[in-house]
Amino acid sequence: MTVSDFLQHWQLTENPFRGEEARTDGVFAKMSMPGAKPVQVTSAGGQGLTLSEGELATFHSDFDKILGDLRRPSSAVVFGEKGSGKTAIRLQISRKISEHNVANPGAKVLIVPYDDLNPYLDRLHERVAGKTYLESLQKVRAVDHMDAMLHTVVPRLVDALLGHVFQGDVFELPSDAKKSVRKLDRMMRREVLLLQALYDRPEHAPERTHALRKRLGIWPAAAIIGGSLFLYLFPLLIIAGVVASNLRIFPDIPEDWLNIAFMGATALYVLGALKFIIWDRFALLNAAHRVKKQIRVLPRGDLSYARSLRLLPPSLRDAANLPLTDADTPRYACFDRLKKILRCFGYTGMIIVVDRVDEPTAIAGDVERMKAVVWPLLSNKFLQQEGIGVKLLLPMELQHALMRESNAFFQEARLDKQHLVDELAWTGHMLYDLCESRLNACRVPEAGPINLLDMFAEDVSRDELLDAFDKVRQPRDAFKLMYRCMNEHCAGFTRGQSEWRVPRNVLVSVAKSEAQRVMQVIRGIRPA
């Protein structure tokens, strides 16, 4: 018997249990679609349970605590084993925010995915030039993360304002955004330009600064206009003076005075040209170099920053506005600017979701490297920003490391205020309901829902199935258990025998094998 025969008998359009990664799991996506059909199931406790939406059984019991109130974004710190559903929670948060934005177009929430750390950590390793990845990562600062997060948002905002909208863009600006941007007050438009000059993509950043300045209706600084006029027009005045002297147009003025005036004007021009061409540009390059030195996660050079900074009004090039040191004040000011700008386009909050911190090449699952990267984020000042919620979805190994930290660390992190979930744990009952929901999500539309227990022989009790799920602990491992039960059952019978229910001996054998595998993975003596 093939698995396809088994699925066809149970009227399943696909295998409900083959998915192992939420991002590529078609069944999870189907269950999370708006308008998923209602499912009538019998819960593991034996009571009737009606799910008004097919997705409800996919939520962990701590999901509401993690999500919080989207009208007042808050942070959350979550620890979970591999396969416990952290990425699924990230996708569900994104889905809930999308629904919230549709229902509240004037009070939307911007989701900022911060789950691909590879480019930032690789760039940091290049800049810090540590002998090992660990040595480089131990120099990660909170401001490095803030710079990376701003870089995640600002280019998309600039794209939207310039009309360069791409599929899957994180921004949903009003249709008249390009027109309404000019209605922003003068200071707000300048702050948009400042954010772009600092945090836009490296490719063509100066050109985009120029294009955005035109879009915002910001004229070049008077000093730039005056300097340009001085460089090009003043020589003409000097030449005109020399011609007038030779033609004796002013016969009453002594020639010596005219010569002195000519030399003075020439000296003034040379000094002005030196200031405009050399001193001002040197000051710009110096500021650009200091910015580049501090924004370590972006691959921009001194010249790129200098060309963008040159187009800013002089007041914005003040040291208080630029990240010239490792102080966090300019970064928090940039976050405040971003919040004010987004509020003008209907966004009243931001949710930053940090996930997959164990996957970057520079970390490769190493606990000490993860600590070096994640610990700077565990700051009460950062996690408690007004209007910004940071959802940290972290591997369980970091929870064990956290318990060994000092009292001073806990006082700074104040995890008692961060909606802490010590462990994203799943009971056998929760996994039973989850698997049953996936089973019914794959049934053909005209078929009615069934119980998960219906797929097993009559001598298999509900308690035995619950106990098997209890031992594997995580959704990913529960799916592996069900997948193996189906495969091994099909391998033991021919199509002609018409045995469509998994016998008890198969469940017992698979459950024992899977429980052993899970324990070996936890102990680190087996890869998966």
C-alpha cells in the first residue's frame, strides 16, 4: 500500500504531517488563510469543540500573551526548543497585524521582521576584524541592532515615498502618499531626509537622497547656493575690475588702490574657495567617516555618506543628530523620528520580531555566540520604548544561559516586565488538537471532519495517543511521529488487504523510537 492510497481513502488532498518548517508548510498556510472553513472536532478531553475558524487550534496557549494589545504594542521574550513553533508564532503575529491594519486603517501597526541576521553579522565581523567569530560577536552593541533595525525599515519607507513599490513591501501607504508627503511640516520633511541619508541601502544612496529631497520639496542649503555663486561669479567680478582698471573707467581712483583692491579680492576668493572646496569637504568627509565607523552593520563608504550628508540642511548635520559615537541617544532619537513620520501615514505602532538567531553562519547554533548577539537586546530601556514592541523568539539554550546571569543583569533587563515565556511548552492534549486540526484542514471540501483517533485501530486508546504526544513534546516531532506511523503502516500491508487504520503495535513502536530520538537530540548526541 502506498501513502497516496492511504490519503485517498481518508479523503485527504495532501499529507497533513510532512511539513517541518512553518515558512514552507503548505498545511499551516492553508489553516491560517482568512475564511478557513469551520471544523467540528472532539477535543482530547472528550468534549465537543467547535472551531469558528480553522486556524484556532494552531495557536499556542501563550499566543495572546506574546501578541499583546496591538493598540498599545508591548515586548515579549519567548524561549522555545527547536520545533516548538517559534517561526509559526512569528507568521501568526504577522497575520494578526495584517487583520488589525485592515480593521483599523487609521491606527495601523508596522511589522518589522528581524530574522535574517546573516548580512549584518558578516559585515560586523569584517569591520571588527576579530580573530574568530566569537571575538567579533562579543563586540556587538545594542546600537548595532538598532542600526540594523532602522536599515530594515527606512529603505522601504523611501521606496514608498519615491513610488518604488515592490511586491511584498512592508508598507501600506495611502494612495496619495506621494502628494501628502509635501504636506508634512518643514521639520518632519527634514527628518525623513536625515533617516534616508543615514540608513538607506548602499546602492545609489546619494542619488536617492537627491531624489527624495526633490520629492519633499526641500531646497538646497543657502550655504551651498551661496558657495556655488561665489565660486563661479566672483572671478567674473575680479575680471571686470581688471578690465575697468585697464580702460581707465574710474580715472579718479589711484592705480595703486586698484591694485590693492585686486589683490585683496583675489586673496578673498582663494580663501573662500579653499574653505568651500577643501575645508567644508574635509569636514563632511570627517563626519561621514565617523558615521561609517559607528554604523558598522551597513556596507557604505565614507564618500557615499558624505554625498548624502552634503544634501542635508546644516542644522541636521549637527553632532547631536548624527551617530558619531557609540552613544545610544542619537539612535533612540532616530526611532522617535521614524515613529512620528509613520504616524503621519496611519501607523501608530511598530512590532519588531526577532527570530532564527541560532541560524546565521557566524553563530551556527553556538550558545556563547548567541549570547553575545542577543544579550545587548535585553535592556529595559530598549524593550520598553513607547509605541514599539519587540518580540524576541529565542532558542531554549539561551534560557538555560539566562539562569546563570547575575542580579545586575536581571535588574537591567527587567524581564518581569517583558511578558516572559520561560518555555514554549506543548502538552499531549495540545498536540493532539493541533494534529487533528491539520488532518481536517487537508480533507476534501465536501468531506466532513473526522477525529484523529479514527485513523488508528480500535485497540488504540486516546490516552495512548496522548502519551505518545507527551513524549515527543514539540509540534515538529508530533508531525514526525504521525508521518512515520502512516509510512510504516502502509509499508506493512498490500493495497488489496484494505487495512486503513494504523494498528497499535505500529504506534507503540514508532512512539518509542521517536521518544528516544527526541531525548538524543536534547542531549546533543543526535543532529535531528
